[in-house]
Amino acid sequence: MEGSGSMEARARCLILLIALLPALGASARTRNFIVTAPTQALADEIAQAAETFRRDLAYEWLERELPPWHRPCPLVAKVNPQLGAGGRTSFMFEQRVPYGWDMEVQGSRERILDSVLPHEITHTIFATHFGRPLPRWADEGACTTVEHHQERRKQEEWLIRFLKTERGIPFNKMFAMTEYPGDILPLYSQGYSVARYLIAQGGKPKFVQFVGRGMDTGNWTFAVQQFYGYRTLGELQLTWVEWVKQGSPPVSPNSSSPALLASTGTATQASANTSATTASSSQDLAVAAPVSPIRPVAQPKSQPIRPLIDTDTGKLTARVPDQVFPTGKSWYARRLLEAPDPAATSPSPPPLYFDGPTQNRIIR
């Protein structure tokens, strides 16, 4: 016979559980998600949206639908217009199969449905497809491309500020980055912009193939040669910065832009600088016929090549002598001085994604 103390303890637990039930909210279950939200209507809506995004975005990126997961992904939605938009998705890999999904999203109903949820679902699509962690720039950058245009615009505005204040990440560092840097916000903005720039030149499935090739070979120079026609990461960096400087205009695949780089003519110089890129073994690999990237119209001036990274300071440097750019700022900051400037007031913060490594669990 149980003692009165044990019965009282159970009674207290039951009372506590009953008191917590309203806070737990309602739930809805689909084939791949178990959603908890403040109301049943929201739970049903978010669950259906999650399934729709999982199917439609997989077709966009992979040109196929994903098979069902072995276990559904728990998804907690904190729907409140007073909360800043953001999300977090964690999982682990075993034999290149993700498991242990755990997703949280927060913000207004509109931002959860048009930005945060598709961002987080794209993380799960990439994890399922690749079966391993992606480089941080590619993962976060690509996931940001599916957000609402207002959120993407915030990233573009912040990018200009980051580049002008010497917070840009050199491509040879960014492409090899497997962990989040201490200064994480520039990675989101720059990763998004670079992903958008490459996707505009070949589409989302090609971008996925490019990332896969870079991960498989560890040779991003070869990958960017094969899929986009840039001879080095340095050349890609220079053409990308010029594109950002012009306001990130639409890019036509397989075509050149007469305005892009015409004033500097530095892309050819960049291609000669292999010291700033990962060691290339492309001469030993069969390279497919590359797509012609955007090229400068003006012929480059004969100038000595400088490294992308200053070996003493670790900062970005100009690729031409200082007398050409005498401002003393980093190469990114100098090139962006003439870029379209965001409004005088700081843009509102972009969505916050609570990302960071924790032991064997991958958090996106």
C-alpha cells in the first residue's frame, strides 16, 4: 500500500501538469512533422505548410521529392508578433543519415510562414540530401534565398555595411569554413549574396551539384571552374564584389555584363593569384566545359599582384598597388565605397537563427 506522501506527490504532479496544459498549446501531426503551436488552427496551418515546403523546396533544389523520414520532426512554433523572427533546427548524422530532428520557429505568423519555416525546412532538405554538414556559407546562404523578399533585402543592406566596415570574409576562408565564426552576422549576409549570385548563373540544382563537388573534392577552385567558369576563387570574389557594388542587379546565365568590372579590369589579375585560394589539382582532373562567367570589358592594367590576405594582419588587401586605392581601407571596403548605400538609419535586424555547434549534434 502506497504511503500518503507518495500519493500527495502524485497529486501535486497532476495539478502541475493540468496547470501547464494551456502553455503547451495545441498539436498537429503529419507524415514528417509533429507541430506544437498556441492554437489548433496555427498548429494545423504550420504542419501543412511544413509538409508543403518540404515537398516543393526539395523539387526546387533537388528536382525530386524526399522520401519520408523514419521519424517525424518535432516542431515548436512560438507565434507572437512581439517576438523577433528566428529559428533553430538540430539533428545528428549516423552513416550519413540525419536523425534526432528538433526544430523551433518563432515570430509573427506571417514571418514564420514566409521566411523562418522555409529557411529551416531547407536545412533539413540539405541534411537529408548530403548526409553531412555543409560549409556554413553555402548552407545559411542558400537557406536565406527562400525567405520573404523583405528579409532578403535586410541581408543585402547589412552586407553593404559589413563590407564597408572591413567585416567581409575572404572567399578562400569562407568556402572552407565548416564552423560558424565569432562574427556570425556577416557570414549570413555574405553567404546569402554569394549563393544568390551563383544560383542566378545556373539555377538551384546546379548550385547543389556545385556544393557537392566542392565537398567531395575539397577543391573549391576546381568546383568553381567546372560549374561556373571562374578560374579561381579570387576571380569569383572580384566579380561578385563588382556585382554587389552595382546594387546586385539581375544576372543572365551564360551572358556577360558590359558594365561589370569595366572600371577596374581586375578579374584577370585575380585569376593569376593562386596563393589566396586552396591548392588546385585541377590539372589532374577532367574539367567539364565551363560556363562563361561575367568578364570585364576593359583590359586589365599591368600591375603587380598582391595576396588576398595580408600575412601580417590577416585582413583583406587590394590586388593592385596602394596608390590606386590610397584610402588605407581593406579591399572590400575600398571597392564598396561607391556602392549604393542603405538608408542612413540602420536596417531592421534580419531573422535570428540560433546556430552553433554543440558536441555531435548539428544545429542550424
